Amino acid sequence: MRLRDWFRDDVQPARGGDAPSPAELDHLRQVSRELLSAGEDAINRALSGDSKAFLAAIRQEGGQ
């Protein structure tokens, strides 16, 4: 999914006080899962194996 897909015009915000329908909730859950997956993929691409080891080695403990 591309960033521009998150700002589609066909997704309408909920109007005040109305509970979303089950179909709307399912759609929001799916979009949320896709967003989390895209974020995780971006983080995994940005951090190499060496980066992960480095970050684990320099983790602070107790207010250093």
C-alpha cells in the first residue's frame, strides 16, 4: 500500500454520535493492520542486522 492510498477520498469520517457499522469496523481494522505492517516493513528495511546488534548493545539501563 502506498502513502497516497491512506488519503483516499472514498473513506468518509464517521459523523458525530453514530456507531460505525460492522462493515466499517472491519474496514478500519484492515486498514490499521496494513498501516502497522507497512511501518514494520519500513523499520526492517531501515535497520540492518548490524544496526539491530548495535542498538541492543548500547541500550541504557537505569538512567545512565
